[in-house]
Amino acid sequence: SISAAQKPAENYKYYAELKDGPLFRYSINVFSDDVGTSNISSRVFGQLVSVTEEKNYLTQNRIDNLSFDNEQSYFLLPWLINQKLDEINSKNSIWSIGVFSKIRRFPYIVTEEEASEFFRLPIGDENVSAGLNVNESVKTAKTYADNIINGGDIKVGKLRSSSKGDTIGFNLKDLAKHMLVVGTPGSGKTTFSVGMLDRLWKEHHIPFLVIEPAKNEYRALVQSIPDLQVFTPGKNFISPFVYNPFVPPKNVKLETYKSTLKTAFAAGVSMTTPLDKIFEEAINNCYSDFRWLDTYTTDNKGKIFNIT
């Protein structure tokens, strides 16, 4: 049928477009006695099928009595195993014709990016450590506050350890507290943050400020929030952001603001004695030259000046 052929056709097109890049033939092999092989295979299989909700096509094959003529045969082990797997999985009614001999490798081919996803820390058991010491840790039950389980103004996601499909969320008032988002690279920290900010504005009309010195993923919010303002310091030709640090905030006296200004400059430029004293005197002289008094605010200010 057309629907049955669609998926293989999509897969073929996907790999055909990447045929000029590195391609690998893969199989995951577990070597142990009967008990160890069963335990480790189950763990590996569970790990692979748990990362996707789509139907998987993984199969497990048992190979017994692989014989070697000498120690050099160990170097040929991957090819011997693949040959054995071909014999197990081949359907003679199809492959004996010989026309499609190259296509029989198709289910076992992965790209360079896909192959990199196979790396995991060793999965062993009590007796097998895969060449590395594996410290077994006892899983302890975690408890969560009642106000975040199946509640809150903002739903974060599903609790994976819950068999009931419980969700986790938090209330808007919790935004007044600090939040720490942690995870391994690529686990979705930035995706979570971007999605939460988008919902805060669209669903609750809460404005936000993002200061991001390295990445540019947050710029994608412009497509979702047309009124979003994005500034890139040093690129005034794109979206100018002009700020005069010598103008105190509204209703703040100059006497109070001077200490804040000196602290800000000290954080950006290292100044040892006597440079710090010279800088402090230079700031005082600038305000004096432009007729500022320590009791002034922006309402009864002197003349405006800048660093140039």
C-alpha cells in the first residue's frame, strides 16, 4: 500500500541525501555468560526504547559458539558478527536472488550524527563493569510539594517517574524567587526557558528581560512576540541601545549614585591604588564642571554630559 511504502521511501531519501558523508554500519553487541548477557541486554534495550515515543524496530539476536582460530581473529570479530547476523535475519526468498545485495545493509546504516548518539556510559550489572568500575547507587523515592503536582499557573511538563501521568507546575507568585535550571548539554534547558518566557507574555502578560552573553536562541522569540525588543551592544546599526551611565536614575540623588557608578566601572576595569582615587576624583570633577550638586536628581540636574 502507499501508506506502508511511505516510511521506507522517506528513510531512503534521507540517507540518499547524506550518502556523500560518513556512514556507519552498526550493531550493539553484549558479551557475557547467560545471566550477564540477559541482564545487560535488557538494560540496553530499555535505554534505547525509552528515548522515543515512536514505534521502534529494534530486534535482539542471540549468537552462541562463536569460534576463533587464533588471537588475531579478534580483530575480525565485528565482521564475523555482522556476517552471522546477516545469516539470522536474511530471508532467502528475497536475498537469494542477488539483485538487492547492497540494500540488505540498509537497516543497519547510520550517519555520523546518529552514530554519536550511541555513546553512553557503561551499562553493567553487579558482576560486569565493562572494563570500568561502576558504582551502583540505590534509587530513593523523591517527594514533591503538593502545590507543584498537578497544579500551578504554569505547567512545566510530565513527571517521568509517575505512573499516573502527573504533571509539575508552579504558581506565578513563585517567579519572585530565584530559579535554577540545570541539565546536561542538549537536554533542553534553553528550550524550556524560551518556552516559559513565551507563555509568560502570551498567557499572563508578564514582561521579561533576558541578558544572554553567548547564545542567540532567545532571538527566535521575535517570531512569536512581534513587540519584542532585541539589543546587541556594539552593533548600533542593527538596533541602537544608547545608555548614558552618568545620568542618575529618576529620584536618585547624585551623592548616592556616585558610589554605584564607581562600583560599576570597577567591575569592568581593574583599578589598583592610586588609579581608583584618580578615577573617583575625575568623576567628581566632571559633575562639578557641568554644574551638578550632590543633592541634585534628574529633576533639577545640571548639564548632561557623557564619556566622550
